[in-house]
Amino acid sequence: MTKTTTNLLGIFITILAGTYFYITCCSECGATVKKEPVNETVIPAKPTATSYPFAFSDGDYAYNDNDNYNFNASTSSILMPLSGKVEEGIASLKSFLGENASKVINITGYYKSDETNDSAFPNLGLARANSVKNHLVANGIHSTQINTFGSLKDEMVAKDNIFLGPIAYGLDNKAENVDDELQALYEKIKANPLVLHFNTAQTSINLNADQRQKVADISRYLDKVDGASANVIGHTDNTGNRNTNIILGQERADFGKAYLVRNGISETKINSSSKGPDNPVASNATEEGRAENRRTVITLN
């Protein structure tokens, strides 16, 4: 055996011995060889879409189906068509309320705090409930037997940007003091009507919280009182020709009326007219006063 071969053999034996003693010693002393942790990507579970049924009951009477009215996020327009089961439920409800004049259906619309309110109502839930109310009325249920409410429900989860049945229902008895409540509501609206200041060229109206509540109050009164109507009256300042201002005031009144109709108040319950410059609420001698006089007033007849 040559010297080179002997040296190589010695190196090989040394490596084997070192490996053997390292493994043996680590095993005896309990030490372990650390391994680098494997980084795993955690994919969050997609939340399950919520769904609320078309369901109501009163004593022996009940209706329950998983389908319901559906809405796109941030809208109060009902998605059509409705399912056949919902249509059957509407017919059943109409029959029940027709046979029980002392009963009412309470409709509560749900909404989330991150939705945009596209309506004239205080919240999107109430606007959705109002849309359902209008559909029930169109199907023969009297508005005096329908109450509407809105409720925040942030736990709702949409399915492909659609909320499935964000509406709840409950049958109840008519309030015993409903006539007194409506009289108080009438006096409240007449004493503090809804006033809009805008230019004829505007294509939208942005209401504050107080104005939205006034729209809800007017809508409720019109629903509950047979023969009730709202007056939308356009006013102008005294700049220019009176006849021209009468026409301008009518345009403003018609614009306000169209806005209410778009928000679910029946066109047949709204009268629009103009008083032009004839009823100022401030001096026309200043720009501030003229701006106050350019207005549309919405109140009850």
C-alpha cells in the first residue's frame, strides 16, 4: 500500500469516526439537531354569506321560506324577479291581513355601517323596508297595515355583492293610540316642514340627517292616513320678471316632487305648485336673503 493511499484511508476513517461519535453523543445527551421551520401560507377562510328568511307568524298562522327580498350592497332597490315562494307568501299575507283588520306587519330592513345610503331616508335599512312596503302595497296590502323600521346589522355578509334577505318581519296588533300619534306627527310636520335650497340645474339632492328624518315622517303619514297628500311648493327671489319666476318656482317644485317619487312616495299623493317671488322669508335686498328665498318647501296638505 502506497503512502498516498494510506493517508487517504486515514482521512476517511477519521470522518467516519467523527460522524459516529457526534451522533452517539447527541443521542445520549438528548441534544437534537435543529431544523429550519417551514413557512406555511395561511389562507383565511371565506366568511359564509348570511341569509334571512321570508317568515312571519301569529298564533295558528305562519309562513316561512328561505327565499326573501334581495338587495345589492349600498342600494335600496329590490332585485327582481322574486322567487315563487315569496310571491306565494305575499298572497298568503294579503289574505291574512285582509281577514284581520286589527293586525299589522312590521318590516325591518337591515343595513351595514360601511354601506353608502343612496336614499332620502335616515338609513339604508329603513329605505329597504320602504321598498318592500311599496311592493306589498302594489300587491294589494294596505299601507295602513304596514310599519317600517331600519336596523344596523354589521354581521351581515354579502354573496357576490348581494345581501340575501336583509329584511325581517313580525305580525302585531295595531297600536291603540295610532290616531293620536298621527295627529302629533301632522302637527310636527306642519310646524317644521322640509325646506330644500338648490338651483334648478342641480341633478341630485344631498340631505342632512334632520332632512332625511322629515322625509321619513312625511312618508309615514301619507302611508297611514287615507286621502292625505303632500304639497311641494317652489319659491324664488324677486330678481327678474315675475312670470319667469313663477315658471322657475314650478321647475323647482317638480324637481322636488320627482325626488320624492324616486324615493318611493306615490306620485298620486304629491302636489307641486309655485309661488314664485310672492312669499319671501327674508329680505331680497341682500344676496343672503335672496338665497333663503330660493327654496322648495315640502309639507302636508
